[in-house]
Amino acid sequence: MTAKAIRRYNLRATDEQAALIDAAMQLGNERSVTDYILGSAVMVAEQRLMARYDFRLNSRQYRQFLDALERPVQDKPRLRRLMTEATVLEEPE
């Protein structure tokens, strides 16, 4: 069940901004400009907050974290192959 929206935001946009928003909205599956703008704003807000995420470790956890960072790199053939193969977006050579 989704929460009922009760907060109102009043926005003003230039004709160019409105045209850009309308064009982008048409490419998605949002039901309205409001859904598109709110969805986009929430996504950006989540990204900004996650970029500032701060995590705290006690001394034992911190030591384990440092030990993991200092461990020698392990060869992972499947991961290496995945990262070196062409993607569906790249043209084959």
C-alpha cells in the first residue's frame, strides 16, 4: 500500500524546461508530469543522501575492514572475462 501524498510543492518552469520535462516524461511510464517530477526528485535526493552516508565501526570492525582492504587481490577469471568482453552497447571489433 502506498502512502497518501499530503505535501504540496508549487513549481514554476520556463517554456524550455517544461518542454524538456514533457519530452522525457513521454519516454517513461509515468502517469503524469507530477509523477515524473517527484520520481526524479526523489531519485536525486536518495543518491545525494547515499553519497554522504557515514558508517561507524568499533575498533574490531575497523581492523577487519582494514585487513580486508590490505588482502592481496584474488584472481577471479569469470569477473575478468565479464569486464573485458564487449557489451551489447559496444560494436564488435
